[in-house]
Amino acid sequence: MSANARPGSGLAGTFDDWDPLDSDQGDLERLDAALGRIRRLWDRPEVKQWFQARLDLESVDASVYRTLRAVRQVAGSDPSVNGVAGVLRVDASTASRFVERAVTAGFVSRSVAPDDRRRSSLELTAAGNERLLVLRDVRVRFLADLTAAWPDDDVVALTGLLDRLDASVGRLDDVDDG
């Protein structure tokens, strides 16, 4: 990647001189485009069909998996809607809708928090734990299929780089709070 491909290095201007194939812009532009495509991966009809064939579900909603995973992740620290919102990096109202769907489906139970009766405490039900494990296994199998022709080192490198990008995104929360 060229040094000019970084923000603040002369890329500002009009779209009149913008060229997506220009090597000074191309790497980050391609990254942006790839992240946009990957963000919608789980919503693609053929991906949903792949999951439905393996899960015997009427519908496959990526937010259910993310919500269950987030509830499990916050179980020891902040098992609340706000805790789920923090893990998912969404606002509390969005997290509340996700949690409500999981509660309605019987995957999450909601009770009064023991330390603050104004708050709810969330916990995965047995069905929620089972669904989380099944969804995780099928998602991992899906990713294994996608990367089957890749050398193991490439999968490890991609995972490390995505973790690093995710950490950079996480630092945006620190900027917002500070």
C-alpha cells in the first residue's frame, strides 16, 4: 500500500479526480468495498439457503447468533441489555430489540437484576445454549468451506488481521467516551 493511501495524506478532494484503480487509493478502497460485501454475507439468499439446509430452520437470522453469543459473553460481568449493546457495538434500543427476539424465541431468560431491581439480568436458557452451539458449529463449517482451498497460514493471518482491525474499531469507543 502506498503512503498516500492513508487518511490525511492528500486523498481529500473531489470525486472528479477519483480513480478506484489508482494504486494510491486502491488498497483502502478495495478494503472498504470488501468489508461492505462481507457485512452483508449472512443476509445473502444463497447463504441463508445453505444454513437452512443444515439447521432445519424456517429462517436464519444472523442477529440471533450474535445476540446469543453476546449474552454468553457478558454473563460474568454485565448480563444486561447495555452489556449486550456494548459487545455488539449497537445502541441500547437495537440491543433491546435483539434481546426481545431471543427472549420470545425462548433462547434467553430475563429476570430482575439482584443488585438493581430497575435493571434486567439476562441468561441463556438451555435452548439458547443449544442453539448457540449448533449455530456456532454450522457457521464454523461454513467458513471452513469458504476457505477450504486456503493454506492454514492464510486463515491464521486473516484472523489476526481482522482481530487487529476489530481492536482499532474498538478504540473508536474510547474516543467517543473521552
